[in-house]
Amino acid sequence: MNKVGYSKIKSLETPGDIFDLTGRVGVIVGGAGKMGQQFAKVLSRAGAQVVIADVDGKTCEELAHKIESSTGGKLVGLGCDVSSQEQVHDLFERVDKELGRLDFLVCSVMGKPDGYYRSFDNYTVDTWRKVLDSNLTGTFLCCRESRRLMRQSGAASIVMVSSIYGLVGPDQRIYGKCTPHKNPYGGPDNFNAPGSYAASKGGLMAFARYLATLLGPDKIRVNVLTPGGVFDGQEKAFHQEYVRRTPLGRMAVWSDYSGAILFLVSDASRYMTGSNLVIDGGWTAW
């Protein structure tokens, strides 16, 4: 870029300049999850038109209407199983046809098939593949199918939601404190952090770095948001052990990630790509 090119870059001087998403359109896959809903709220309040995409289309539509009533923004709910090439293709075809543009994509996918919490020795290949199909392959499909639309933006952003367990191994002692067969998310298996989850979330980090170098010429930024554990009704013994291990002395709440997602989607991070933003209360600082 020459001197004239640099002079055309807009100077960001005010919070309004930096964080305003007015006129931008984005898709949140995994948008019906608790984190996805939080993202939809904050990005809608920042002015973006948000598409909530998840497996159950009716639920997505209901959430879109609910969030619209609280934010005053415009949201759309669409059904999409990200492990299906056909459904992912159709999702972005509809976004193109109905909204005409795409400025950001947030991949917040969390597949939990039957057998997800089984012990390592009893984990099936079928369950392993289903988790990776959702969390990792689904993200690949969304990025591939959205590229054509996003390159037209001129300032697009992809955010992949990973996990601290994509960075470091879980402290198994914390899960060992849990009551056997008392899983807060249901089912007969003990609460634990499955290897399929760690593998899929770790894979996102390498994939994001790859895409950052590939899509840079298209003016598409690619970054990772790595959250720590969120308090979500876990039993007392687990909570106490997790908090003891965390420098800030608590688990996260969903809104702790509002600032991070707005930063990564907006012009606040316009010179950031191929990076990993870790918001974990200091968990990985040890």
C-alpha cells in the first residue's frame, strides 16, 4: 500500500466510530445456545442485523423475535445443522438472497451427541466423529460457504469460539470431586471434559491461523475467542474447586464475553487477525 492508500483509512476516534455495527449483517451459528444468545443481544444493540442459526429453526425464530423486542434491532432465525454440507450451503444462500450481504460470522458450535460424556475408555468412534463434525468440520463448512459473500464486505470478521481446553488440558481433579452419575446436563455418565471437545476446540485455533493467512487478501479477518468456564448450575463441589483454581476467584457469567465479541466483530480489532483472545479469569496463567 502506498501513502495515498494509508490516508484513506478511517481514523477511529470515538467509541461510536470503534464499536458501531450499524448497517452490518452477521450470522451466529450455534446462536440458540446460551453464549450465542448473549452474542446476538450485544451485537444487535450495537446496530448489527443478526441471523441466529442453529439446528432447530423454530427455536431460532422464537429467539430472534424475543431479542428483537428487548434490543429494538432486527434479527432473523434460521435452522441449520452445521454438520450437513447441504444445510450450510442453503443457509448462506438464504442470507445472500434475503439480506444481500455478510460482514461477520461467529461460529459458536457445541455438539453434544448421545454418549458425549462417556469415559475415555468407553468413548465410541461414532460419538467422537459427531463432535468433530459439529465443532470443527461445521466451522470449516461455514467459513467455506460464506467466503464469497464476506469478501464483498471489504471489512469482514470471522470469530471462532474455542475453549481453555483447546489450550490446556483439563484439571481432572476438579471433575473427580463431582458426584458420580450426577451430571448437570443430564444422562447417566459422570460430568467430565471429553477428549473430543478438547480436540475439536484445539483444532479451531490452528484452522483460524490458516484462514487468517488465506483470507487476508479478501479483507476477511479471522480470530479465536477462548472462554473459560461459565457458571451454569454445576454442583457445589465442582464450583468450589474451579473457583479455587481461578486467579479471579469466580467462574464466568455469560455477559463476561459481551465485550470480547463486540471487540472482535467491530472495527476495534480491525488490524487483528490470526489471534486468540483468551478470557478465562486467569485460568491459563498458571
